[in-house]
Amino acid sequence: MTQYKKPNVKVLKAKKMASSFISTILKLGVCIMFAFPFFWMISTSFKTYAESLQFPPTLWPEDFTLQAYITVFEKLELGSYLMNSIILVVANTALMVVIMVPAAYVFAKYEFKGKDFMFSILMVAFMVPTCLTFISIFRMFAHANMLNSLWPQILPCICNAYGIFLLRQNFMQIPEELIESARLDEANEWQIITKIMLPMAKSTMATIIFLSVTGTWNSYFWPLVMTISDEYRPLTIAIEKLKGLESGLVWPNVMAGNLVLLLPVIVVFLFASKKIIASMAYRGVK
Amino acid sequence: MGEIVFKNICKSFGDTKVIENLDLTIKDGEFTVLVGASGCGKTTLLRMIAGIGPATSGELYIDGEEVTDIPPGKRGIAMVFQNYAIYPTMTVRGNIEFGLKNKKIPKSERDRLIADAAEVVGLTPYLNRMPSQLSGGQRQRVALARAMVKTPSVFLLDEPLSNLDAKLRVAMRTELIELHHRLKTTFVYVTHDQTEAMSMADTIILMDGGKIQQMAAPEVIYNDPNNIFTAQFIGTPPMNVHKMRDDVNYIGYRPEKIQIFRDKPTDCTYVRKVKVITREMLGSETLYKLQILSDAENEKEPIMSKSLDMSFAVDEEVYIGVPKEDLYYFDANKMRIRETDMLERLYCTTEGDK
Ligand SMILES: Nc1ncnc2c1ncn2[C@@H]1O[C@H](COP(=O)(O)OP(=O)(O)OP(=O)(O)O)[C@@H](O)[C@H]1O
Ligand SMILES: [Mg+2]
């Protein structure tokens, strides 16, 4: 008979503790790496100009001031920029959903001639970097006389190839029988999408919408190259102007402006984070 | 009202022909069971009736009406899918209600119908649960209730009991039979379990490779099979079949019709001396595997016998006998020969003994 060695409980416990300690340290390290720039931004935005230039830098303002925020709101007319940003976020996201959902449904559940070809075109579009196409798109809108409007920032952005791809993958996992069953229940295509498919793809939808909202809100390059007057520029570009607000680069002003820009994104994330993480994790295991 | 008529129906997926030139009439109000091995086209047939997997060619009539252009929802059909296909994001009530809502049935009427259906399948306490909180058997009942509330003229059930445990399956079987008695509508029930087919059906349709092998009442299928396929599909263990001495035709006899003797019998048409290879106790019956003691090539395959007598031992040499009326003959194409006089003479009593 084999004699089993009794495991040494103390050694095991110590090993377990050591490994959990190390993992905690690593996690903390990662958190600090991501959080520190953020913290730095907050801290700097409350500093005086002089303190922001001080070396060695102070971690937290010694001379706490709201001056930077006041400057930003007074000297920049944020109102119209903010309005543009909001319009763009709402319009882009809404139109994107309107296009994406039926497209994903058709690509996932219908058979028609040229389907594979169309889908591969979509995927190519998804992979071509915008820096290659923006000039021709700009010229298109120039020819269409639309540069003096928000359209150049909306129309090119509402076909979200990545979103269609994600949602299609999700739809494809939904068994055919559910749809057939709904057809036997006299549901029309619209009801099948809204009552059967979308409720089963909630978290994917939340992710895509979140990415679209933040992406539009944060976009800088596209509005920069697609606009010729301040009237149609969003908040991100206004922030760029912070650098030239007072003579020289005033860091507290820049940081305060950035925080104003960031706030909505953080709010959205706090609301949607659970769903987003769930959907990402779901795809991770699959 | 729900007679289903297939006229010269073909169905192919790409280049593979699954069903060819099928003619079939499923009688109104009957409990018809479609049975056959996996992949023989049972689900395909149901899907054609439902209109969710239309035929490639041919005509399909439901209640005398050509239905090719009628959408699935308007055919007066309810289907229970092989995997239930319950809407996972709706409650039990939501699942049952979905079809009614789409039919624009008023709320009060809907509530009454749902309550009735839930009562019948015993789901009343679970109406507000999500499907993920139900057991397999309960989900099965949701699928049934969902089909029932629509008061269809045709019920299509695709192996609805295949995922249930043995006990629940027997219970649900009885419930389904009762449901049929109550509703008196056409049921088309798919299974690959021949016991289920035998116990539930008014009419059995036995399919193989997209073709109907035989369509008849269970007792006819058992007692009067049209061909070797039917003879061997129904009954466990399957009918013993081997080539006859003329090397053209086949002879067959059911394991349960074999009588075993220690002394050579005189009153049986078919008599062979055999050796017991294995013995398997089933409880009330005993299953013997027997080797015919003969040099003839056609009798090399062991035969099975099911007997009430458990006294025969392994390696014991005994006689088997089969009465004339329990012998079946098939021709070279494996079709039944019903004119048997000549064959019986050809294949007389005790030849083949050592
Ligand atoms: N969508 C499809 N594309 C290609 N071939 C298919 C398709 N659906 C079914 N088949 C083929 O058709 C044949 C019949 O399939 P069907 O689903 O009707 O079998 P079945 O009798 O229901 O089997 P089971 O008892 O396993 O459910 C099979 O050989 C199958 O491979
Ligand atoms: Mg099947």
C-alpha cells in the first residue's frame, strides 16, 4: 500500500498567502499606473499657475484654487461647443443603432446573393484607417456643399462596421428555432428584432452604444479635419484652444478643461460599466 | 380540421436530396407518429408542414388548401421544437402570451387562455419565472402550453420528450395522449424511439432515408411489416432475418416468437438445433443469443431469442421452433412476400439439423 504524505497545512497556507499578497501588489501596481495620470490631472487643475510649474512638483495643491475653472468657462464660450458635442453624440449613436441593428440581423440570419461579398466589404471598411480616407471624404462633402453643417461629422460615422460585426456574432449565436418559433407566433420581422433578438443581445448593445457615445464625445481628429469654422466644432476642439487661452501654456487651465470634457464619459461609464464588463467577459470565455 | 396532404414533395439542401417524390396523407384528428433513425428527414418533414423550411418542389395541402404561399403564422399550426425554443428573455407567461398578443387577442381573453393552459400542464405556480429558473421538464411544459393556447388545427411535436428522464417521459407521454383525446386535433409527433411510437400512435409513419417504409397502425406495423426495414425497426431485439437456402429470399422471425425445446419439436414449421452463446436476464424474460448448428453460410449469424423460460444454460445445445404463422418471408429486394405456400415447401421442417 502506498503511504500518502500528509500535506503540511502550514506550508500550504503560507504559500497561499504569499501568492495572494503578490497578486494584490501587482493589481495595485496596475491600478496606480492607470489612475495616476488621472489623479495628476485633477490635482493640477486646482493648482495655481506658479505651483503647476514648481519643481519638484507637489502631489496635491498647497494653494487650492478654482481659478482655472473660472478662466476656462469665462474665456471660452463653451456653450455652442457643448451643444455641438451633444448633438453629435445623440445623432451619431441613434443613427448608428438604426443602421446597425437591421444590418446585423440580415447578415446573421438571412441568406441572399452577395451576402459574403457585402460582408467582406464591410470588414475591409472597418480595417482601412480613417487617415487614408479623410481627404476624399472631405472633398466629397465640399462638393456637396455641406461643410457648413454638422453632417460631415455625422454621416461618415453612422455605419459602425465594428458594431455590426459584434452584433452579428451575437445574433448568430441565437438559435434559428427561436426565430422560427416567433414566426409561428405570427411575429413580424420588426417584432422578432425588438422582442426576441435585441433582449438577448442587451450587453453587446450596451457596449457598442457606450463605445459610440464615448468615441463621438472624445473624437478629435475627425472634427478637426471636417470643419472649417468654429460654429460646428465640438468640445474636444475647444479644449485644444485652452493652450492658447492665456499667454503660454497654462497647465491648470488645460487640465480643468479636460476634466469638464471627461465628466460625462465618467458618468456614462459608471452607469454602464457593469453591462460592459459582463459582455466583454462573456466574449472572453466563449 | 387538419388533414395534411403531401403531393410529390421533394426537398434538397444544396445538392443533397433529403426527400424525394413524397406522397403522404396525414389524417385529420389522428395522432400520427413519425418515426425513423436520426437524420432520416423527420424534422425536415415537420418544418415543411410548418412552413419554416419550405419544400423544394411539390404541393402541400392543409385542410384542402394549398399552403405554399401561406406564411407560417397563418397556417393554424403550433409546433413544439426539438430543443423547445423557449424565448429566454421572457417569463413563462410572456412566452405563452407572445403569440396571443401578436394575434391581437384582448388582454382579458389572453389572461383566461393563459390560466387555462397553465392549469392543464401544471405550470400555474411558475407563470412569473424566467425559463432559466425552470427544470427541463418544466420548460417542456412551457413549450406545450405555448402551443396549446393557440388552439391550432395541427400540432407538430418534434421529439418533445427526448430530453426528459425516463419517469417524466412516461408521465408526459400519458399527458400528451390525454391532451389529444381532449382536443381531438391532428397531432404529428416525431420520435426515434419505437416504444414511444408504438404506445402513442393511431398511425405510425416509418421513414428511412427520406422514404416512407410503411404507414399503418402500430399493431399492423408489428404484425404485418411490409419489408425487412420495418420488421427490424419495430421490436426489441429486432426480428431475426437471414437468407434462405435458395440464397435469394429472406426468412424472418421475432425473438419473442421463438420457442425453445430440449427435445426436437414436431409441430413447428421452422426447427433448428442451436447452441446457447449468452444468456441475459431481463427480469420476467430472458434474452438468449443462439448459434444455429449448421454449416450453411446463410445461418452463420447468431440469432436472438426472448423467452419466459430461464432454465437454459450457456453452451447447452437445444432446439428452437417457430410456428408457421410467425414466419415472415422477404424477397431479394427485402420486400415482404405474402404468398408463402411455395416458400414454406421450399424451406421445410427439420432440414439443417446436424
Ligand atoms: N439546413 C440543412 N442543410 C443541409 N442539410 C440538412 C439541413 N437540415 C437537415 N439536413 C440534412 O437532412 C437530413 C434530414 O435531417 P432531419 O433534421 O430532418 O433529420 P431527423 O430525422 O429530424 O433526425 P434527428 O432524429 O436526428 O432529429 C440529414 O441528413 C441532415 O444532414
Ligand atoms: Mg430532428
